Amino acid sequence: AGSRLREVFDRLNNLLSGKSIQSGGRSVSITQHPQGLDFVCYKLTENLVGQAEEEVSSHRDAAFPIAVVVSGIWELHPRVGDLFLAHLHKKCPYAVPFYPALKEGTSMEEYQKIIGYKFVDSKMENQDRFLKRMSGMVRVYAAVIQLRWPFGNKERAHPHGLEHGWRWLGQILNMEPLVDLTATLLFDFLEVCGNALMKQYQAQFWKLMLVIHDDFVPRYAMQMANEGMRFFCSFSLHQKCLEEKDVPLPNGILQPSFWSS
């Protein structure tokens, strides 16, 4: 509910602002320890990225309430934004976007950890689980760049706005695609913020969509065809958007009515 999200936001903002809040039955404040602010910023952003990684992988619409809190807190407390990006890029280098290369002397297990795979008892997670986690984090990033906290100062610029999404899209199209990953990331990114990018960049956006359709997809069709349904969904989205000259609002976007709930 919108009212619950506002409570969460206010508690986080108060804590980061040095005010006392109730937690675990007692009053706590970052002023109680000289490194209190550093600790809270680090753990908060670690947990927010963790929510993007775990919750959004199973509940895709959760990207929006998480992202609007990230955006709002980032606007008021820039250090939070820097640490959020640091945690995000460490867990999901594809949000940079960056495809880490295998360096000489690095074991395969260590390399797989670097590119985002998780291991439990030395056993690597399956590919579907990996893709869902990466998808969750990219979806939250795509939501953050377009959302503003609705009760903040409207005169302030977005701390990390759509221009970063435009750059991400251009960069990933210039990179060699990774089997099982590239189509997934493109699909999720455009599904979440394609509508916002369309409104912001208009004719330039449609030129980029044509590049995806006419150049990127055919150029890598042989490799991307191995991605099966993900490739089909991504290609179908581009095809439909180009035909209708419209990108629909994403499912789960926070409408004005949400905040009265």
C-alpha cells in the first residue's frame, strides 16, 4: 500500500538524517556511533540490492516500490546512491553494462562468481535461477532511472535519470551478446522503462528500436536463437512496438491512485 511505503521511506529518511527511530523495542540513531552513518548507508543499500535480486526475481512488479524508495532516498542522501550502484554493479555487472573477461590465473569457479553466479556447498546455481536474479536487478535499475519520489522537491533534478538508461541501451547494443543473457536483459529493460525512454527521446528512440530490429537481431540471430523463448519474447516486443509506434506502460507501474491506498 502507498501509505505503508511512505512509512518505510520516512523511517529510512529519519534514520539517515540523524533522528532517533524505534527499532527492536529501543531508540536508535546514527549519532550513537562515529561510523553509524557509514554502517547504515552500507547495510541499507546492500539490503535494497538484495531485495532487487531476490524479491523481483519471483515478483516482477516489486521492482517499482523498491525503485521509488531508492530514487527518493538517493535524492536526499547522495551517498546512498553511490553505494547502491556499487552493490548493484558488484552483484550484476550487466547493469553497468559490463561483461567481465576471464583473466589468466583465475579459476573457473572464481570467474563464475565474478560474473554473478552463486554457489552453495560448491555447487553452482542453475541457469534459470541466475537469469531470474540478474533480471530482477536490471528491472529495479530500469525502474529507478525513471521514477521520482512523488512527495519530494519537484525542482531537484533526478539523481540518476533516464540519460543513464539511454546510455545503457546504446552500450549493450555495441557489445557482443551473451547466450542466455542478452535477450533477457534487453527484454526486461525495455519492458520496464521503454515507455519512459520513448517519451523522453521520441524520434531517436525509434531509430534505436529500428537498429535492434534491423541490425542487432539479424546480426546475432544464430547465437540468440539458442535463447529460445526469451529471444522470441524480446523480438516480439520490438516487432509489436515498431508496428504500433508505441511502448505500453509496464505492468506494476505506480499510478497516482496507489498513494491513496
